[in-house]
Amino acid sequence: MAKSAFAIASHPDDIEFMMLGTLLRLKELGYEIHYMTIADGSLGSEVYDAEELARIRREEAMNSAKLMGAVYHESIVHDLEVFYNSESLAKVVAEIRKVEPEIVLTHGPYDYMEDHVNAGRLAVSAAFCKGMKNFRNVTEPIVRNDVAVYHSLPLSLKDQLNKPVIPDVFVDVTSVIQKKRECLNCHRSQKEWLDASQGLDAYLDDMQQRCEAMGRLSGFCRFAEGWIRHNPIGFCAEDFDPLAVIARPAAK
């Protein structure tokens, strides 16, 4: 069975902005890649009502997942209802057990937005609980594989207190930056909204500029995504670091 990598983010387009390049690089290595946003994106518009927008953004996310060659997983809550509670955790545990990922990519605890922080907390705890036999309200069988968790950079590249977040390692995404743009472009409702308010292709250019900033910080490539590895205790062996095959620290 192919190794798998699971990106678990908060809102539709979060994966495309800060995680997709790494996911695509892993796919090139033979990983089966999986895509899940905890929230449905239902608040991100001044044009559509919440129900219609959730439908639109689900379709956009599914199109993006198809374009990148990822397995799509359904959202479980509305925007700004991403809470760390037993109901949501059980749903994410179920998905983790189905996928049995070797790598989980998610938001960090330092992120600027509460939905992002809580999505990351759910992903981390779900990875931790995947082998707990007595975990309640999950029917999927337990799995006991090693899993390494990595936290992405915030969209702002700064934490809640407006201080820069410096990654441990960088993944060169120069070879897949165009595919990142194409996948992000699937999120038409968001692109059109920002095109009207900020200028043509501002949405796509903003993503690319953030990757370019990470590339400069890395010191070894033009476009990069930055990552911070989660403490491995309870998840995997200390030396289990599968992202290391494509990640490297900043150039000295």
C-alpha cells in the first residue's frame, strides 16, 4: 500500500496557500495525498448566503483536489465553528484512521486565526488518538503506524502577536508553483471577490509572493514553504522524520 500524506486545514484554499507545494512534492515521491478542510468556507463572501457559499466552496475545493490528484474529505463544521470538542475530534479521528497517514500537514498553534489554531489542534489530537482503543464514538478500527506531524506557516507569516514565525525547515516548491496557482485558481468565489477589491490576480499573486518570501528566507531556492515539526513523543520515533527527504534547514 502506498504511503499517504494528509493535509488538514481550516478553510477551503488554506491548503493551496501554505501547504500544497509540499503535498505535490510528496505526491511526486509516490505518496497518496489527502485533502481536508475542517470548515466549509460559508462566511467568506458578501455576495452569497451561507448555504449557497458552502455549496460553491465545496465544489471549488473538490475541483482543486481533483486537479492536484488528492483524495477529498468532507468538511465537518461551518466557518468560525471550528472548536476543539469531542464531537469534532471524533470525526477527525475517523478520517485519520481511514487514511493511516505517515505525514500530517496542518496549521500551527501560533497561527493568527482561531479557526486555524483549532483545526491544527484537532488534527494533532486525532493523529495522537488514532491507536486508542477506548476512544469513544469512532467505529473505524485503530491504527498504530508512526505518523509525523508538521505545522505550516501562518498566512500572515506572523503569529497572533504580530511577530514573525521562523520555520525549522523549508521545502523547495519552485517546480510546482504553477500547479499551486492553478489549484488556487479553482477557488473562483474567493479570487473574484479579491479581484474586484484588490486588483486582477491579487489572490494568486499574494500566494506566490508568500512562497517567494519563504524562498528568500530559505537561502537556497526561489519559492518555498516553511514547516515546523511537532514534538514526536506519542506519535512516532524521535528519528522518524519523513519530510526530511524533501525538506532542509535554511542555508547558513
